Amino acid sequence: MIDIVIVQPIATSSGLSTQVVRTFESKMMPQVGHKIRDRSFGHDVDRAIEDVVIDYVADECYAYLPVITLEGADKEGLRDYAREYERHGWEWPRQI
């Protein structure tokens, strides 16, 4: 078993950014192109993995999803968007 950390980067069109993560324990190793489905994305919405990084020492695998860009959002808008992910069980490790 390995910890799979799904990473969802979120940015604003003005250059602010953060990320939310969700960790699962799995025997299956994700690969680029695999699709992830989560309630926080919306009903029946899938997002494809863009990059995978394996940390064998930490026994973790990071699966990066495409950046979500919030057009016209300010810092508070970015915070609100990340908090919505938290309501669906994601973690926000580096809050802004």
C-alpha cells in the first residue's frame, strides 16, 4: 500500500495561487491520463491527472490535476474556492 496524494492547484488570473490535497491509501499507482472523479468537481465531472511524482522514501505518490484558474477572483475569492474543497473532505495545507 502507498499513500496517493491528489493535488489540485488553484490560481487566480492575477497570479495568486494555492492548492488543496486529498490522500488515499491504495495498491494502484496512478498514471498520467488517468481520470479522477470527486464530488467537489461537480456531478459526473472527471479530471485527468497531468503529472505523477513518486517519493519512495516517504512511501507517497503525488498525482497532480490541471490548474483551475479563477478569472477575476481576488484573495478572498480564492480562499472561498479552497474552503469549498475542504467542505468535501480535502485538506488545505498552505492557506493564504
